[in-house]
Amino acid sequence: MTTEATEDRLSMPLGEVMFGMRAIRRLKPDPVADEDIRSLIEAAIQAPSPSNRQPWHFLVVRDAEQRRRFGEIYRRAWWAKRADAGIHGPEDIPAEDRVARSAMRMADEFGQAPAVILVCATSPSVIDMTGVIPATQNLLLAARALGLGATITNMHPSVVDDVRALFDMPEGARVIYAVPVGYPRGKFGPVSRKPLAEATSQDRWGQPLA
Amino acid sequence: MTTEATEDRLSMPLGEVMFGMRAIRRLKPDPVADEDIRSLIEAAIQAPSPSNRQPWHFLVVRDAEQRRRFGEIYRRAWWAKRADAGIHGPEDIPAEDRVARSAMRMADEFGQAPAVILVCATSPSVIDMTGVIPATQNLLLAARALGLGATITNMHPSVVDDVRALFDMPEGARVIYAVPVGYPRGKFGPVSRKPLAEATSQDRWGQPLA
């Protein structure tokens, strides 16, 4: 695998990638090829970073036992975050709140994703922690171009120490996102967005775009 | 202009976009078409955001006087940041520090960029401020696909109030990045990155990737 190979494999037009990149939260258990994982990370590290420091580290979780353990931590963290908002079980999430139900299913099945890529910052400075986000977006776009589903998930602060211990992470490093990766159950598709006019101004806030 | 038109215009293969996307800091003064600006923002808002809140606002600065004023603020902010590090003028930046010299030139010429897109968060919460970063990366990739140069720049905290006043920004909104956009002086090209092995681990920190 070379950088050139990854560039060639990402042959899908940019527009097709971006405009059909719904978050994929339900994954098939089928394994993902090593070369696909490498291509995702090759694509990620092409992103810009503050002063080109490249403050990122990608920890790929593929071992079944490590995935199972991490899945348990993730599920616990997910429910801990909901408990902060008074939600203590599935019965507290309305059936019509499809995003929350889908996130719940994902949390419960997290350990079954064939691969989880932990996008880490190598220092705890704010500029380095936010500096890994453009690379994460590149990773998601590359996944879409390779037919792989993925989504960004956050870790609850209460499990930071458990995650650090599970993966032998050095002191200064931080997990910024956990990205489950696999072949999608269900389809890729467009996202729903507010009209462009609501999200734009020209020259002064509130003036419409030309 | 429709969303479909933007999708069709972004026909460059993803790999070609990502692997040739050097930061472009020197821009021609030639104007950028309205439809190009709209396409950049259409592409940006396809990015994911926390709970799909879409916490972004894109303020496009095109008016010559607003650009001039913003350019002055940016230059002042840039030098203020350098002063924090003991750098008070061009003579303090070594000729061999090409990134710093290039950033200095950009700061001095900022007001001459034909367009500056201010990527704003609509709330000052950390999750919303970081939530606009994936959209910013989409914007940069779309610029590359349309042959436009762009780069991410940060604002120094000391000028936040001046920027807010210049653009009539509402209280809760924050400028996260200022992105100058225009046709490049010089060429697009690949970036230099550390080897993949240094930025990756599998299953435990420090174990090589499969």
C-alpha cells in the first residue's frame, strides 16, 4: 500500500461523496480490509493542522476482546451522559425520537463494529485537540468513497481513565472521537439541512448572500 | 443555483482533491463568482454536526471596504499573537522559517483577498464551536475541487470585539476561522506528512498497524 494507491482508490467524485454522506450508525459485522483502514488514515492525515504539527494519532481497535471491552465502556458512557439529562433506560426515549433511538442502538452494539478508529490528540492543548477534527472529516469522506459506513461519536469524560488504561495511552494523549467503521446495514443517502439562506450572510450579519 | 448543481460541479475525484490540497496563502485579486461561493457553503453544510444542530453561520466578506477594515484587524491580531512570543516585526522572523514568512505575508495582504469566509458558531458552547470544524474542512475541499485556493486562519482573542462590531454579529456568535478564498498565485500540490506508522497504533498504543 502506498499513498498513490490510496489516491487512486478514492475515485468517487467529491460531490457524490459529500452529498450522499449520511451518518451510518448500523454496521454489518463483516470485517474491513487492512488496506481500507490504511487508506482511511492516509486520507485523514492529508488534512491541514495548526502549524502543520499533525497533532493526531489513530488507534485502530480490531481485536475482538479489545472491541468488546471498549464497547462496554462506550455503552456505559453513553448511558451516563443520558442520565445527566434524566434518561435512565430505553423507556425514557420516545419512539419518535429516531436520532436518539438510533444512537442508543449504536451504543448498545458498539462492541460489534468490525473496527473502531479512535481519533486521538497527542497533546491536551485546545488547539491540538481541535486540530484533529479536519482529519476526522477527511476520514469520514474517504470511508464513504470506499463504501464504508462511519460516524463521529464522543466519549463521556467519566470514562477517560478507563479508556486510557484499556489502550495503554500515554498521559498527554486524549481520545477526541471514536469512529465505528464497517459496511452499512441500510443505505447511504443525502442529509437534511436547513436552507442555505439561514446559514449565510454577506458583509454584515443578516444581509443576504449575493 | 441548486444543491444538485453544486454536487455536479464537484466532479474532481476525492483522492485528487485530498492529496493535492496544500494550504494556499497567496491569492490573486481576481474576483470569485457568486456561484462558486454558494457551492463552497453548500458543500460545507453537508458535513455532520452534533445532534444535527448545524451550529454554523458563514459570513462572506466581499465588499471592498469591509475587506479592507477586516484586513487591518486581522493584521493587527496576527502581530499581537507574535508579540506574545517576542516577535515584533519582520526582522524577528528568520528567512528560513518559510511557513512563518508566508503567514506574515498573508496577514499583511489579508484585506486584498477577493473574498473572506468567516466560519462562525452560532453559540459559544464548546461543542458548537468545535462542531463547525468538519464543515470548514468540507469548504476547503470544495474550494480545491473548484480550483480555488483557501486556508484556515484563527483570530486572536484580543480582536473579538472589533470583529463583532464590524460585522454586527449577535452576542452569542463566535468567529471560529477566517478563510480567505481566491485563485491561487502559485500551484496546488501535495503536503508533507510524517510517515503513517508514526501516527497509528492497533489495539494498544504503540502496537503497529496490521
